Amino acid sequence: MRYIFAGAEKLKEQTKSIWSEVFGVRLFEGYGTTECSPALCMNTPMFNQPGTVGKFLPGITHKLDPVTGVPTGSKLSVSGPNIMLGYFLPENPGVLVPPENGWHDTGDIVEITDDGFVKILGRAKRFAKIGGEMVSLTAVEELAAST
């Protein structure tokens, strides 16, 4: 193996270093969702920016929608040939409900760099409105873990 691609969780620098030192293999971070198999973005040997999940794969179209109260980043929706055909919902068994207008709302808050690399900042559902302010539950967890 020359390369290994990791996803599902943020790739820790320590993990990358261990794999490099022990196995002599580079780990690259990617990003996808169950509804968008197998992936949406990928770092590669030629296009790699640590701290990001890479660039969008060919054929993937994206749009960003602002999230009220979230000052940095936007909610990501995607369209492309690898997007699921739809969901079967309990209120209408047996009927496939396609993504609205062909766009799958990932629920992820992202930032896209000027050169096209995607940074995952959080999940829209991982924010709580407290005293009129949107508070990142991920940031709260990171703060609690660091003490």
C-alpha cells in the first residue's frame, strides 16, 4: 500500500505520524456521508492541505447556505452522480423521497479555501442556542477535554 485514506472523524496528527513512522505509509484525510457514497472530498498526493478534507471529487457540485448565529462557515449541500436516490420515510412506507431539488443537505458547517480545499468546522445539529447566541457543542467538548 502506498496511501491510506481516512474519514469518519478528524485525522489526528499523531495518527498520521505513527502510520508514517511504523508502516512508511501516508494517510490522507477525506470526507463523505452515507448518502454520498463513497466520498465527496479527498486529499491526494498532488493536492493535499493538512487540516482540510481535500477538494471535491469530479462531478460533485456544492452550494453553501449561511446559518443564522454561526459567524464562520456555511451549511454544505451537495449534488452529483454519487448522491443517494432518496429516503424511505415512515410516514409514507415504500415511497422513495428524493433529495429536495436534487440537493443533499449534509448538515455540516464548512469553509472552502480560495484554492478549493474544504474545512469541516462542525455540524449544524451540534450547535445550541443559548441566550440568543449559537454555541458550538464541539467547542464546548474540546474545552472540557482540555482541562
